[in-house]
Amino acid sequence: MLEMIKEAEWELLNYPEWSTSYKVKRRVKMLLGKDVEPYDKFNWPNGLLAKGLADYYKRHKNSDEAREILDCFKVYYDTWLRKSQRMYYLDDVFSGMALIDLHQSLKDERYKQALDEIVNYLYHHERDASGSFFYRPTQSNHYIFADGIGLVCPFLCKYGSTYGDKNAINLAAIQIQNFIRFGMDDKTGLPYHGYEYEHGIKYGIIGWGRAVGWLMIGMAESLACMDKSGKDYEFIKQAYRHLVDKVEAYQLENGLYSWQLGAREGPVDTSATAMILYAIALSLETKVLIDIHRSRMIRGRDALRKLVNKGKIGNCLAECLGFSMYPQNYGAYPWSLGPALSLFVLTEKV
């Protein structure tokens, strides 16, 4: 695991790396007045890495590795603070998860102010008539993505429970309940990649592995922070348990999950596997799930461990480009390393 920590620290501070040719092309587009993607190093891949490192830090606070993680976080978050804490997309919100841990550890009010800005960004983010966040408000669509549940709801619930903001938790509950109502496939019980509320249309393939992972992380992390006596908690818990039962039926004999859960003869995807198993492991720890799910989780975790090579985990599906746009390129990416690290830390003694 120590190799994974070193790799995650390096990637947190250096991902993504842009080539000179990319920078030149980007500059030309800007001169021509065309839209270009921002240089965003506070994005979801970095957030997943930070989350994995934060999970290790919280359980090993007196270790040399924990002190190194703290130093790494200071560089990562202070760099963002110097750049005016710009929030480009919903994708950036997930980096707030580890920032809460950093603030709780150091009590530096700069970090609390930054967290307040993230939650304020969400409070003012454009939504549909049901209250769900548009994934990309500037685009000519009103799509709601499963990814958004995992990117946003864990932060809202952790922020709300840490700082006593019930509005944040309620906002997260709305996102999750809406996706359960409008984004699921009735026949399989698995999620579509997304939907549009206004016209009642669902988009993307059913059971794309990483969408399933994002949805499960969003629900598991949120349930861990919610008031167990509330009606929202019970509704989401029952829906989550139902989803876990459906998902586990697609686990391969080797313990992993395919890039698309129903494509049992297709390539495995270590990012989907790590995200799904981490959510299950967390829900076992918080007693949302009963112990019957543990053996499947352990089998998958052990299979993932065998794929670790020099701190990286390969067989990870490349970045999605949109609904039904899943390039079949596989390698080692932050979105397999981050959740796998969280999984391994959480189950160290299992």
C-alpha cells in the first residue's frame, strides 16, 4: 500500500500533465476565439486521489506517511487557494471531501472559507424543476448524470454533518432521490448513465460500470452522514440495498466487474470495481449492509490487490466523453488508484 500512497501523492500534484503540442493547440484555439477546456487541476480524478490519501491519513495519523500526506495536501490545496479557488464544474466538488479532513486537522480558517465557497457554488448551481443539478449548465441540454451523485452528494453530506448545515444534507438527499426515481432501469434495477427530467428521457447505456460506482459511492457516503431517524435516510437506504443486490449479481467469478456490468465477456474495469467495492465496504462498516455482502467484497478486493503494479492499478477504462461514449482504452488512471486506495485502507484488518 505504501507504493500506492507515493504514487497517489505524485499524481495528486501532477495530474493531468499537458504536452507542449496540446498547449500550443489550446493557445491557437484561444486566439481564434474558440472555447477551450480550462487548466483544471482541482477536478474529480485529483479528488479521488485526495480522498484515498485522506482515508489513509485518518487511520494512521502518527505515521511518517501521514505527515507526508499532510504536506502533500498543503501544496495541493494552497495552490488552489492561490488561484482564487475557481470552481469550473460539478466535477471539482469532490476535492472538497479531503479538504474537510484537512481543515478538521489543522483548523486553518482559509480552508473553512474555501469549503464555504464550494457549498455556496452548489447552492447557486443551476437545477431542473425537480431540484437536480445540471451536469453542464452551459451546454445546450439539461442532462443529469449518475456521476453527479457521487461527485456532489458525499461532499454536501459530510459538510452538513461536520458544520451543522442541514440544508446541505437535504440538498444531497434531493439529488439521490431524484436519480432513484428518474434515472433507473425498471427491468434490471441498474442505472442509466443519466436522464433529462423535462422530457422524461433516459440516456447512455444501462449499467455502465463507473456510473454504477459513482451512484453507489454517492449513496453510501451520504448515508454514513445522514440522520438515521429521518425519512430521507430510510428511503435512500432501502433503494441502496436493492441496488447492491442487483449489482452483486453481475460480479464476475474472479471478483471483478466488467466495464459494463452486463457485458460479462467484455474487459474488466478496475475503476468500476474499486468504486463499487469501496461503497460496499463503507456500508458494511456503517451497518447499512449486513454481513452477507462481506465475502463478495473481500473476493473482489483481493483480486484488485493482485493487479497493483508499482503503486498503480491497470485495466482501468479511459475517461468517458459523454453518454454512450466510452473509449475502449485501458490503462492506469487516478480513478482506479484513488478508490482502490480507499478500499484497501478501509479493509486493512478484514
